[in-house]
Amino acid sequence: MSSRFGGDTRRVRRYSRLLVLLLTASLATLAGCTTGTDAVDQAAGGELRFVSGTPTGQTIAVADRKSAPDVTGALVGGGSWDLRAQHGKVVVLNFWGPWCPPCRVEAPDFSAAATATKADGVEFMGVAVRDTEQNVAAFLKDRRISYPSLFDRPGKTVQRFRDLRVAGFPFTIIIDKQGRVAAVYVSALLRQDIEPVVTRLAAES
């Protein structure tokens, strides 16, 4: 394989990781990573209607961005978090669960991106759903995930974004420095997908 890719081992690893991501995403569909009967209210009204999500690597035009809803909650392991207190930062909300194979593949890439962009004013926050706090905490510790997660087993935070009409996990919502929804990604992402986006948003005036 190294000869095929000209000895570029980093490229080999990237393509191998992407292949794993695609395979696990396919398995997740069979295993129930879609929301099923617990889906976000598909009939809900509102201004935000990104049914197909934002294309990977792209953001919503500034003029079309709408304010994000208020998000508060308890952090896994203790403490609390309030989205309103993050004004002036780019916030990445990643909705996930340890039971979801693509979520598990995605988490290390998000962790690396979170570490790399923290100094630029980017805040990564997981939103863990449909699992026990013990399982979520164990996953975060075992994988050494660098950013915290809200514990949202009932899906209350998901419901706050119901107007986005997202119907599966994982999904990621990026909020700009003015508290507006700047992107909605409805599939698992790699570091090279998410990091350039949040870096560009952090540089916005």
C-alpha cells in the first residue's frame, strides 16, 4: 500500500481512517444510530430549516444565519454550562453517544481539533444523549477526549434545535461568535473537515 500512495504514510492513515468511518457509518444505520421513534419533532415550525444540512466544509452565509436557542445543562462529571456565556467564541456542539459507532470514530478527531483551535477562541462541547452518565464518563476518560460534554439523556438540548429537523446521530452544529447558527453537519466528520471551518469562523470580525 505504501508504494501505491508514494510512501506517504500520513495519507495512507487518512484514507484508512476515512474507510473505517464510512464502514462504521453503514453499520450504524443497521444498528440504530438514526433517531427512530425518538426523532426530533419533524413537524416543528421555526426559522431554521436546514433539512439537508450544510455541505461539509461550508458555512451558512452571514446574512442567512439565525440566532441559536439558549442551551444550558449539567456537565458530565459535574459543573454546568451556558451557551450564552460563550458569546465572542465559536462554539461547536457535537451531538453523540457511546452507543453510536460513527460517534466513537469521530470523537478523537474532534478532540484533536478542539486542542488545536482553543487558543483561537473555539469552544467544543459534546452533547451526550441516550446513555448513562457512567458510560459517557468512561468513554471520555478512556479515549482522553479533551473537551467536556453535557449530559442530555432525555434529549432536551436536541429538542431546542428541533427546527433544524435533524434525524440521526452524530450531528454537529457550529455557532458563530455572535451566537448564530453558522453550520449544521448531519454526518460524522474528520479533523480535516471541522478544523478549517472553525478557524475561518474564528477569524470573522
